[in-house]
Amino acid sequence: MLTRELPSPVVARLMDAILVSSIDHGATPPSALAARTVASTGATLSAAVAAGIMSINRHHGGAIEDCARQLKAIADRSVCESISMDEAATRTLATMREAGERMPGFGHRLHTKDPRTVRLFELAREAAVDGVHMQAARAVEKAFADAKKSLPINVDGAIGAILADTGMNPAAFNGIFMIARTPGLIAHVIEEQTREKPMRRIDPVNHGYDGPPPRSLSDEGSS
């Protein structure tokens, strides 16, 4: 519905991977905290999940759309100024630096190279979804590396580039992130409602995991 075309099996697999790579993975994201806080007041499942979704905005999930728009600007600049994509990326980053702006979709608090982006780009190439936005993303990553800055493309940037190259409207990108996060928000809310005291002070740092022990997905799939 978003691209007015039925996806091929390889594109469908790519979209599944995008959703999996964005799935909820802890209690620290703002959306999880918002959902749990509202659930703690005695709110319904729908109200608490809605609170979590409403917290997905410019600074939480929004880098996907912002990065895609910047990558498009770089690709357009390459054409308009008849310069290489690498040069367009370098000039754009210089302009942003002078204006005190940061390139969204690059850098990670933990990883020097986000492992999710590597696999997503592999799947995108297999699906023949490797257009100007992905080219611009690689050019930006190269420009950072040439400047001796460890700012690899992160999963938000990779998803923005890939979705843009599928032809999807960037205005829908935050919605894709919301879809991926919703199952996790539901789990957070139900856990808060069934296991925790009402109106508690929720500390996103001091929490522990007491679910099933680590297990091999490959072993589980073969059983």
C-alpha cells in the first residue's frame, strides 16, 4: 500500500529484516519508559501502548526519516553540481559542520560498526534495492572515515537509505519504526500490569532480566 506495488519475495524478506532490526530490546528507550509509566497508573493496554507510540518522534526513531532526506539532498547535489557522490557528501558534511548540525543516522554509542546495517545492506543488494540513497550513505561513511571520525552508518541510517530506495514516502518511515516497536511495547505494558506495583518509580537503569536463558535460534529452529 505504501509503494503501490506487491513486494517480491526478496523485498518482503528485506522488510521483515528491517522490522526485526528495529524491534524493542530493553527498558531504556523513551517509548518503553512512557508505556510502562502510563501502565503503572492503571491505564488500559491501548492507552499505555499509545503513550509509547506517541513518544516516537524526532529524537526517538526520527533519525530514519531525517537521514533519508539528507541522503536525498546529497544525491541531488551530486547531479546538480556534476560532482561525484563522494564529493557531494564531503561538501554537505562541511556545510552541516559550519552550521553546527549533525548528520542523522550515523554513529553508535556501543558499536564502531553496527552489525545490523551490514546484514541489511546485504539483503538490500540481494533484493536489487541499492539506489542513490544507499550510495549516498556509503559516501557519507567514507567521508567520515577519511576525516578520521568513527561514525559508521547505524541501523536508523541504513533503514532510511533502504526504505528511500524502495520508493516509499519518507513521511511513512516513522510509522515503520512504530510497527516494529509495538509488540515490545505490548510486552512491557502487560509485564508492568501483571508483575509490578502501581505508581512505582521506574528506573530504566536498575533492572534485571529473569526470562528464559540464552538459547540458540538455529537449534530451536531445527527442533
